[in-house]
Amino acid sequence: MGHLLRSLLVIAALGSLAALSVVSCTAVDEQAAGGAGGSCVGPSCNPEDAGRDQIVADVPVPDSAPDAKPSSVSPLCGSGCLPDDADAPECAASPGEEPPSGDDAGDADPSDPDAALTPPAKYACVVKSVNGKPSAECALAGSGENGAPCVTEESCAPGLACVSDGTTAACRQYCCEQTTTCATGAFCAERPLAATAGQPALSVPVCVPADDCSLDEPYPCPTGKQCKCKSGTACAIVKEDGTTSCVVPGAGRAGEACPCAAGYVCSKSTNTCLKLCSTTAVKTECGTGKCLSVAGLPTGFGVCGLGSLDGG
């Protein structure tokens, strides 16, 4: 009986060590994911608000976290076909037509000498404004690649939306589904669709280039200082791999619900804010807690934990 009790104690101890190693509880190691402030956009943050424009990178914390939520599609993308899918089966043919199949697929009219030179029309699933609300529909697609200038969705290839950045419009990859991955150096954020005559502008989640700013950039930017982030935005981690960009910060501080204020990062698993800190600072920034290293944060940054989650 004594031998069995000792065995159980050993197993329990090993389990505790394994749990600690998952969180990297070294007070000075770097790395983590998450970011400061910004409107939490994304199926995981909302009912996502629709994009995932912010500090919504998943940050491991000392507490046990619940399992990830199942994949979902942003409500900003309407329902029906999936705009992310460049080969959406619902749009294999023009709206109202049956998709080609068998020997009929791809056949050209032998009596038309130009038929072989004319590529077949492409249709794609796009988000349109219908009575001011988003609707996912099949529409004629163009050939504009990611980043190419555009006027309407018909300018862009399947899987891309024509969105505005305030001055110009460009084709950008849809990221309506939470599992859609943006390319390296880009992240999912809401951007307004290029203006459509007679319809109010809608915002949709698309992959946009990140600003690659520094997390220690002051917010707000002091007078006379050159900052990468424009007025009203703060540098935040916007992707699980530590990608940073300038976003509009929220109001959440340590232990409060996301979206988070500048200098804080949102943990998707708990939907609460954690304070960012320097793992190399001589003076602690975490009160009675420690600056913990977690996977995904840029070198030299961590999150405050163990005693500091209740305060800023």
C-alpha cells in the first residue's frame, strides 16, 4: 500500500512539472502571443466582429484554459457560400445556371473561331450589401491578384475582396472563416468594401499588410516624436506568430474583458487582457507578480502573471 501511494505521488508531481513547462514559467524567458489594445475583431471575439483586427493572439497563461472554440464564420460575411473559398462549389457556374459537368465541361463551340481564344467567365463568392446588410453571393470575378488596384469585386480574382484603405482600393484576401490563415507579414482586419453605387459601405474581414511596429513605441505618440503608429492607434500583437501592427486600442486592462488598452494583450482562451512587460527590465513592471515568457511574443517581451492579473 505504501509503495502504491509513493507511485501516485510521483505521477502527480510529474504532471505538475509538465503543466508548468507548457506555460514557460521562467520569469525572464521571452516569447508570447497577443497584443495591446484594439477592437477585438474575429469570430473568436465576437458574435468577431468580423475581422480579427487586434490583439487577439492566443496567449498561454498560468491558469488552465478551456478548449478552443469550433471554427466559425464572421457575421460580416453574410451566409451561404464562403468568400474565402476561391473554388466555392456554389459559384462553379454563373448565378442561375447549372455548373458544367461531364463532356460538356469546358467544351467550346467549334463553329466559333474565337471561342478557343476566349477564357471562360469566372464566378466567385463575394460579400455584397443588400439593404445595408452583408450577403454572400456568386458574382462575376476578375483577374486582379492580391494587392492589385481595383474598382469593384469584379476587378479581383476569386477569394479576394475589393476594399478601400481610405485613399485607394486594392484586392485583398478574404478571411471570413476563423481558420483562414493570412500570409506571413499580413493579418486579418476589417476594411470597408470599395463604394458601391446606391448601397451603404460595408466592412469585411480581409488579410492586410502589418505595420511591423515596435511594442515599446509610446502611446499616444509624444509631440515632436516620430512614431510609426498614426494618431489614435497603438502598436499591438495581431497574430499568434508575434506579428505587430498599429490598431485602435480598446479599454480593457489586466483581468478585464477584451478588447484591450495599449500595453495589454488579449488571451483568446479566456477573453481577458494581460499586461505586457519587459523580460529584461531591471525594475519589475508587474507589481508583486512576475514577467512571464510565453511563445509568440517578440524577444524581450512577456506578460505579467502570478499575482498581478488583478491590476494594471
